[in-house]
Amino acid sequence: MKFKTDYSKYIFLLILASTVLLVSCGKEDLKVKTPEDEAAGLIKVDSLKNGGYTFYVFKKDTGYFKVGYNEVYIQLKNNTTEKYIEDANLTWNPLMHMETMSHACPYSAISKVKNTNTLYKGHFIFIMASDAMEYWEITYHYVKGTDTLAVATNRPYVINPMGRLRYKRFKGSDDAYYYVALVNPTESNVQVGTNEITACLYRQKDLFTFNPVRNYTIEIDPRMPDPSMGNHTSPYNENLKYDTSADLYKGKLNLTMTGYWKINLIVKDSAATVIKGDSIKGSTTASSIYFELEF
Amino acid sequence: MRKSILTVVIYLGLFSLAHAQNRNDSIKSRQLKEVTVTGKTGLDSINESKPLSSIDEYIQKLPKVNTIKRGGYAWEPTVNSMASERISVTLDGMKIFCACTDKMDPVTSYVEILNLDNINVSSGLGGNQHGSNSIGGGLDLKLKKAGFHSRKLNLVFNSAYETNGNYRVAGIGGAYSSPKFYINSGMFYRKSDNYEAGGSQIVNFSQFGKVNVFSNAGYKLSMDKILEATVIYDVATDVGYPALTMDVKTAKGLITSVSYRQENISNTFSTWESKVYYNDIKHIMDDTKRPNVPVHMDMPGNSRTGGYYSTLKGRKGRHNFVLSQDTYYNQSLASMTMYPIDKSQSPMFMYTWPDIRTLNVGVYAEDKYVIDLKNTFQISTRLSSQWDGLQSDFGYRTLKMYYPDMTQFQNRLLGNVSVKYTHYLKDVQLKIGAGYGTRAPSPTESYGFYLYNSFDNYDNIGNPLLKNESAAEANLAFILSKPKYSITWDASYFNFSNYIIAKPDNGFSTMTYGATGVMVYRNLSHASVFNTGLETKVLFLKSFHWVNHLTYSLGKDDNRQPLPLIAPFSYSSSLGYVRKRISAEVELQGAGKQVNFSSEYGEDKTPAYYVLNVSTGYELQLGDFSRSATLKAGIENLFDRNYSTYADWNNIPRKGRNLFINLKIKI
């Protein structure tokens, strides 16, 4: 019958359509974030293959290391299984080999990046640049319990960055050496208005030990030092306080316009004793320690 | 967003056009002449001692009006001692907003005296149909239109020269009228070098140049249906502002409108006019010619306004009423880029008007009730809803640093109501009025960012959390008119609540090189402004008239301290002679010492002054009645006094002796 033929045709079309829909929906639902997806947007600095494992080293901002704060991302692949390790215990050691001596720099532990399976994160604050005779050596370890499953070493070239100052080494009033580095805002996300400002602070114990300092305060006083601006500042800035969850110093930085800003700093210990830095008042127009931002 | 709102505005305008279909051609009612204004003067009458004076010079002679001067050009009008924020300035009912954050370009600077037929001054809260946010009063500049007459073509040539500043004026205008169609167009040119103050003291950076082109046209669709359109393009270039730290490279205004008017609709409704308008003002400041500029900067400003109004007028019994609905949408955008002395640094950029948007929708109603031959009662009211805020996220983030609680956009409800009772007794009129009204803060008061005021030497920051300003007004007038003389006395008192004014805030850091500090706009709990004026006119010996004006104003803030820019006691006295084609006038004009000055806002005790002006004119008939040549000449500030008034920004001195000659040929 003509009617019946038409009817079955419709049913056929309906089934076809739902199958197509189901398949496409299923694809969406079952889509798994691959390790490549997790590293998307990161710039590869190194791939270090050693035996059964490869360490992939990434950065967000540049494909190289520079003096100051470096946020570093790592993925670790088992070369035999071609699988990325999801529960790795990673450590690292940076070491500067100078002609007559060697030393380390401030660096963090390595931890898993939240909401990812294969991505790990940590930071270095390189305190000097590499040159022809002096080089940085970084050793990456993959350990399980007391066993070291993989080790890789390389000698990345650390350059002195162009642009404005985001890192400072200073001697505190307690005669210890400190290292303070600006994490955020970066050169690419700094904006007029309120910025979240974050920084890390380390104290040097010896040539190889740099301990993160917690429970200090980093006071900020942003200024426009151009002679035409009368050392203009912005209102309602919030000093940086140690934030446990981020393991960083966190505050609020207000910038009233684009241009060159000097973020003057005063570092105080938990007893509010000034470790380093100067208040801007009277003839003092800048602190001895500061960061710079320009946009 | 902006586009869609503009589209809505235009559609609404068309909507009201489409509904203007009510017709009743056979019955015509005559409309009662409105007398809601306090001053109404023809602009190019023979009685004008200097017909080609600038619009600024003209405006400052209007009753209750004064002008604040920052140079030789673009003076800011005030009404009842209140400036731009508290008055409305409209052009044929069109809202236009200046594009300069430093008030270098009042709306009046974008028109030319020959564009205008007259200027309606409204005082206070009452009877100001087009004043959306005004308390002190308003100026409505009425455009000159050739009108529908029997077929006629007129050409007018104008030229003037003034010795002080080597000031040249030239203009040409043409008007064609016919019963169904009219058009009048013209072009005007003004150019002045630096003027000299009394004692041959050159006032540097007081030069200016201006070109104005305009065209009005009207077409009668039928007996009582009229379509009219206006285009004005005004360009000022190289305008100096001796009282400020910057000059102006160009100030361009494009003003357009189309209106549809229906007359003699019915016994009750006499006219219904609907107008759609759009204007675009571009203002570019310039500091490149100034010596010793600590920091070079670019400061462009742009103000665009689109809107419409639809007004119905009529009479029912003893009621004469006006009903109107109007909407406007404005964008005010201005920025500042400073170039640091250290050339290795990036330029410093900020929005001074961070793309401020204002949408105002209002209704206005007015009724004049003739109780009997001796008494009339008038009531007018306006209600409007205003939405305003910052379209620029950059600008919003900037201001939010100062006001963490602010929102990007906000709504305000505004309104006013006023009543006036007039009693006629033989030659005497007695008027008593009262009103109450609110206004929203101006874009600068709400959202301005680091606007430098060179008068008080403070940077000013707006305050989006300001409350509406409100005022209660009481006014009184007494008019005695006799054939040979007349006396008019009037007084008005404004009692403000939440008066908006900038006050120093020590918590903020200056931005302008050398500025004293930062002021932030605040609401004062109360303030008051009082104005009174006396005018006498005497006619004698047929051809002579003697006119005297005395005015006095007083403004107090919540601490009973003087408000800034309030006129001291001032006077003028003029003796005129008009006989047939000859006219002559001697005028003495002056002011007392400014006793009540506000040192907080940079004012000082401006000394008393007087100046004497003389002028004479002759009109020559050329052939028939409509053709004539008018020659006027005179000397302003005859004794070359070096003086400045309370309204002269930073006390820059006014013009010294000036010889002028005006020639107008009409054929």
C-alpha cells in the first residue's frame, strides 16, 4: 500500500536521525580530556627522555627560563606503556654551576594541578642568568617511596629578561638575604582598575637552602614616578598577606591609568618589624625595593 | 546596545508621526500666545546696538543670564547664578550636550547668532518644557525659519570688523519663501586674533576662528501639516583659552532634526509637533602651542545625542495646556593620554568620561488656567526616568576602585512641579510662584575622572553614589507698566537639599602636575541661592529711552559660606535714541566689589568696575521696503578700563577699548 510505504519510510528516517543524534551526543559525553588537552596552551620548554620515562617541561608565558619567577608545568610519560603518570611524586633541584662555586635558588615543591590528571606544577625563582662559563643544571626526579624511578637532568639557558623589574634580592634588617618575586599581575593581564597582586618571598639559609617565608606582610605603594606625575598614587590598595591555600602572598593593587608604575614595597615580619623598604613621604619618593609594571 | 536604543528612539519618533493623523481642517482655533518666559527678544532688530555680536555677547545681555568666561570664545551661560549642571540649554527643543570635560564648549558655542530667531529664557523650575535636569532655569534657542509666505527671495550680507583682536566677521544668508515651501541657508565666518585688555595688555591665547553653515527647510504636506528639517554644521578651530592650561584644536558640531507639525487639529487641540533629532559633537584639545607644558597630553571628547519629543498644545474652556513626551539618549566619551617626560615610558591613558550613557524618558504637562480676567493660575510638572552608567568596562573598573559598591548602570526617578499665580490690576501684575524639583547628577558629577579645574587648582573625581539634588523654589514678581515707563522687580529663592558640589578629599593623590589636591563630588545637606533684579524703563521726548538694571545674588552652602560663581551686585544703565533711521546708545555697565567670594574654589575679592560703551547706527533704504543697508558702529569700553568680573576664570581681564563696525545689506 502506498500509505504503508510512506509510513515505514518515516520510521526509517526517525531511527536514522536518532542514531545520528545519539552517536553525536555520546561522543560529547564520552569525550575524555587527553594529556595533550591538559597541556594545551602551554609552551614546551624541554622534553627530557631518560630510560623508560620522558619529562615534558612547559611554561605559560615563554618557552624559556628567565631570572625571577618562573611557573613551570610538568608531564611525565612512561615510554613503554605510552601512558602519562597520574600519581607521580616529583621533585627537582636547580643548581647554578659557577666557575669557583655552586649554589641553588628559591624553588617550590611540585604539586598536581587541580582538576587535571597528568599535569604538575611548581616554580623557580632564578637569581642569576646563565652565560658562557656559568650554567644552571636542573635535575628532575620521579620517586616512589624510597625508590627513584626516573631522573633527568638538563642545563637550560636562563636569560636576564627584558623589560621591567619583577624580582628583587635584598639583605634584610635581620642580616638574612631575601628573595621577593612578583607572580601576578603579569605583563599580559595587568589592567587599569583593581588587580589581584600575588608574590612569593624566600629567605636564604645557606647556598643551597631557600626557605619560603610565611606570615610576613608585603606592603605596597604604587606610584607613577615620571616627573610630570607628582608621584601619583592610587587609593585603597591592600597589602599582601600570606595566603595558605595558594601558598603565596596575596593583595589588591589598584592602577588608575596605563603607563609606567613603580610598586614600592616594604617587607615586614610577623612582629611588624621592617625587614626592608621605605615609606614614601617627605623627600623619600621611592622605596629601596620595588616591582615595576608597564602597560 | 547603543545602536538598538537609537533605533528604538527613531522608531518611537516615527510611531508618534504615524499617529499624528488626527485631522480637522475645517475648524481652526487660534492659539493663545504663551507667556511662560521671562525674556524674549528678536535677535536682529534695529534696536540691537551690535547686531553681529557673538552669541556669547548677546546671551549675557538676557535677563537673569550671565556668562562664565575662559577666553574670548564659548562662554558658559548661567541662569539665576547657576551654571551648566543646573540649567538646560536646548536648541528648538533638541537636547545637545557639550563634548568637553572642561566646559570649553557650552552648547551655545555650536550655533551662530544668525541661526537664531530668539532665545527663550525660563527662570526656575516652572514652564520649562525641555529642561530634563534643570533647576535654575533654561535657555531654549529658537531657530530662525523663513516660514511660509508669498513667494519671496531674500539675500543678506553681513560683515563686521572690530579693532580689538583684529576681529573679522563675514556672513551670507539666503531665504526663499513660498506658500508651500521655504528654505533658509547661510554661512558664517568669524576670526579673531588675541585681544587686548585695557592698557594695551595682550591676552595671549585668546584667539579663535569659527565657521558655521546652516540650513532650515519646511514643506507643507497640506494646509495644516508641516514637515521641517534643520542641519547645522559648526566648526571652531584654533580656539585659545587664556584662563585654562590648554586650547582647542577643533570643536565640531553636527546638529540635525526633522519635525512634523500638525496645526488646527480640533477645537481643543491646536498643534501637535513631533521632532526626531540627532547631534554629534567632537572636541579636541591642544596644548602643543603652550610654552613650558610639563606634560603634553591629548584630550579628545565626543558627545552624541539622539532623541525625540512629541508635544500637543491646546485649549479647553479656560485651560491652556501643553502635553509632551520626550526621550533622549546620550553618549559622552572623553579620554586623556599623557606623554611622560621620560620618553622611554609608555603613554598614560585613562577615560575622563568613560563612555557614559544616559537614557532619559520623560513626560511634561502644563496648564494655564484663566480664573477670570484678573487672575490666572499656572501649573507645570515633569516626570522622568533616567538610566545612566558606564558602557566602558575599563572606565567601570577605574571608578570601582574608588567606589567598590557602585554598579555599572543605575536608574533614577526625577520630577518637578511648579505653580504660579498671576494677578492683574490695571497696570500692575503681581506674580507669586513656588516649585519643587529634582535633578540627576551630570555626567561629570557622577562619572568624571580626574578632571582638572584650573580655577581652584584641584583635580575632580565624580561620584556615582550621589543622591539626586532637589530644590524648593519660591518666586515673586511685581510689574508696573505705564505708557511712558515701566518697573519690574522680581526675586527668586532656591533652597537646595543634597546640593552637589566638589569638596577636597585628602585621601586621594593628584594627577595634574602642580595641582593642590583632589576634590570629590558630594551632596551637601543644604544650600541656597537667592536672586533679585530691578528693571526700569523710561521713554521720553519721543525718541529717547532710558533703561536701568540692578541685580543681586547670594549663594550659601551648608556652613553658610558663599557658593562659587555667584554674581555680586551689578548694574547697567543705557540711554538710547532712535529716530527714523538713526539710532544711538550710551551704556554704563558695572558691578560692585565681590564681597561674598569663595576662596575654597579659587575666587578672590574681584574689585568693582565699570565700563562705558557708545554706539550709533544708520539704516539706509535700498529701493523697496524689504531692501536695506544697516550700518552700526561703536566703541566698547571707551575708557580702556582694565578689569575682570567675578565670572572671569582665573581673573583673566576682559577686552579693552574696542571699535566696531557692523554692516548688513539685505536685498
